[in-house]
Amino acid sequence: MSHQRMMGKSVSIQRGHIPVLVGDGKEWKRVPVHRKVLQHPYFTGLLELAAMEFGHDQKGVLRIPCDIESFHTIVQLIGSRERKKVVEGRTEGDR
């Protein structure tokens, strides 16, 4: 685990994960996201929303303007599709 400082606090992040702040308004929640999720087309849609809202040069932790329930649904959907590809024997190189 690596230790990073976020909003003045020391936090532990699992290897392979990136902290993001997710919220829609004044309330933001810190969520660790696996690096592979960031490459999925569904997540790139969220990154485009973030770029429209905050610009491409965000400072500090990446902020995703999305309600937390929808964010978790998207991440779970990405995870279920990735597991399905593994079960079916497909990898990214097979596309």
C-alpha cells in the first residue's frame, strides 16, 4: 500500500488503485478506483464530464462530477463486464 496525503489527511491506497473524489455538489466522497477501470469506455465518459466541469488541468485529486450511487453502478458494471470477458476467455488483445 502506498500512503498519500489527501485534503490534509494521510490515506492508504491499495496497489493499483487511484483515489478519486466523486460527488455532485458540495458533498464529495473519496473512492479508490483500480487503474484498469480508468481505461474502460464507460469511465472515459465520466472523465469527459470531469473535463467539461473542471477543465483538463485539475490540480490534486481527480474529481468526478457524478452522484455516488451512479458512480458505483458504473464501476460495478465495468467490473462485471471484465469478469465476463475472462470467463469467456477473451482479453483486451482479442478484440
